[in-house]
Amino acid sequence: MPDTLLKLVAADEEDIVVLPMFLEDAVVPVSKMIYLSLEKRFALVGHRFCWEDTGAEKIDGAIYERIRCVISFDNVIGVQRKRPDQLKLGAMLDLLALSGTK
């Protein structure tokens, strides 16, 4: 486990471009995602791959680490899903990309 916590903040659409670099390949249980409409907040708990610990080159046979993470988005006015089967509470999703619009 890393000695220090990684804390990232994105204030605008340009900042969001950096976040996937650290969140790519995160595994997120559907049961750990929530949209709080009154607070305009979407949050999830997942397990992100520790890209910052991999070094410059991949080592064959190396065991890489995942760490629990919380991702929270403020000022969210809606959340969409593509497939109804994503609602199954036991389902796990892979976080592949992030995007936002005004």
C-alpha cells in the first residue's frame, strides 16, 4: 500500500483529462455507486490500479497492486447508463474513461 494518499481535484473540463490516467482500469461494484440528486453529487467506491507504482516499464510476472478509492463529482444534474443489466447489484464495472459536459 502506498505510504501517502493520492488526492486529485478537477475544477473544470480540462482538468478531467488528467483523472483517467490514475483511474484507468478501476473496478467498481454497481452497489457502490450512488447519485444524490438533491446534493447534485455522484459518488462511487472502487479499486483502482496503482499506475504510479508500475515504473517506466512493465516487468513480466510482477504483481501489481489495486487500492480502494472514492471518486466524487459535484454539480451533477443527471446520470445515464447504457445497458439495463448494469443495475444488477452484484455486477462489477470497469472504469475505462471519464467525460463531462456543461
